[in-house]
Amino acid sequence: MIKEINELALDIEVLRNYYDAIRVVNPINHRVIQLTKVGTEFLERELPDERCFDIWKVDKPCENCISMQCAQSLKTFVKLEFVDEKVFFIVTIPVKSSKGSILIMELLRDVTGQDVLGGLLSFGDSRGNGIDIRTRILELNEMAVRDGLTGLYNRRYLNEKLPVEMLQSKHNEKELSLIMLDIDHFKKVNDVYGHAAGDIVIQWIADELVQQIAHNGWVARYGGEEFTVCLPGFNLEQASELAENVRLSVEKAKIPICNGEELNVTISAGVSSSSESNREELLKVADKRLYAAKRNGRNQVISACNLHP
């Protein structure tokens, strides 16, 4: 059961003896919540100029955001993070605000120089001795959210980030669109040319998606030869146009594989938008339309603009 902040008043006082800092954050907009104790209760006030990631001296939310994961699963998460020459161990705990929404309590402890990872927490010196923990932490955090083959976000990131994107789009009163796409007849590529060629094709499609999407959203490898594109602020027509541009680009391309050979592949895509379906149904609707495109002959984009599943 998730406790309310006021129920944790005594716990917070005890935890202060074990952690260097305790703070509460809103996992949706990443703002820090100021807690002011009045008697036995806490008053909550969101700080408009303080974001949870400011402490790490970065300009955007952490990709491996455990507060987001904690809010999504309502389970405790831990990770390591660093700033300058200091390393911190972070624990996140889901709590309820006085209004019933989910907030995240973050417990931070300075573990600089401590043997938390079996000897890996030492900064490299000028002679190159030791392991640079900053590099190791970045690698570990990257591995948690990235697909090893393509470098795209992985399905775990999609499952954790998409609900936050949905809530943010609702809060900002902006549309959110999704594209689900799949490489047509991909099994034949593996069967005829081998899995190494199949990997090259997947990597090429991933690179093309990143180039086409640019800074308009983000791309995840959903699994196998299937990809998901998240487009905050895009309406259905805009997302469908972008999906069609990607489809045409793939259709025209000659993808170089082993021994100087080139392959031509096509993709099918389904598009959904928050304007014409419940936000929680976005992924399901886009997936249905993807398979409608495949049933309808492949190498096409299907959305409510042209054909319903």
C-alpha cells in the first residue's frame, strides 16, 4: 500500500539520520516539491524553478529515470549517479500527495570512495590507474534504457516513458501521436541472406528513423523488426505524413549488406493519436493499424485518415 506523505512524517525524520538529502519530486513534470512541516503534517509546494535533474548539472531528465520507473510500477528503485567528483546512491519510494497523486521520495547518500560496486567506485588518477566511475555509471545507465543492436531506446524505456508522455500531453493540452512500424517479410531476409544481413537492415532502418524524426520525438525498438515512434505535439495528420515519408525513403533505398550486395525492403506502419482515441489505448490502436496495413498488402501507412482497422 502506498502511504501518504503525512503518514511518513516520523519516517522522514528517522531517514535524515541515514541519508545526506531527502526530497520529493513530481515524476511527471520533474519539479521538486518543498515540504514544510506544520505540526505533524507536511505542506506541499511545487518549486517552479527547481527541477529534479538540476542537481546533476544536466539540462534534461535522466534517460534512466528511476523516479519515472518508480511512479509507473509503484515499486522502490535504486541507482548510482554522480555530479562533479561525488557519487550518490539514490533510493526512490512512491508516496501519495495530499491530493492523491503519486509523488516520489528520493533518498540520496554520498558514497564517494566507498566500495559499493566491488571496487569500481574509484576515480581514475592522472596515471590512468583505477576505473572512472563517471564513465561506468553512464555506461550502466545507458545499458538500462538502450537497445544493444541499434542504440535506440528499448522496450523497457518505452513502457516507462510512454505513460509519462501521455500524462504530460494531457496536462499541456497537446496532442500525442504514435507510429508503430514493422519491416515487411523480414524473416525472408534472415532466411536468404543470414542474420548478419538482417541486423544490418534493422540498424539501417533505425538510423533512418532517427534522422527523419530528428528532435520531434523519440524512437524505441519494440522488439525484433518492430519499432515505435513517439511524437509529442503531433496530430494524426502530421504523424501520418511523417510515417509516409519514412515509408517512401525505405522503399527507395538500396541497403548495402555483405559482399557488395544491396537489399531493398519495405515497411508497414500504423498511426494513432490522442485526438481520436483514449491515451491509454494509443499503443494498442497503432498496433492494430499496423497489422491492418500488413493484411491490406504491406508497404503502406494506415491511420484514421485513410482506413480504420
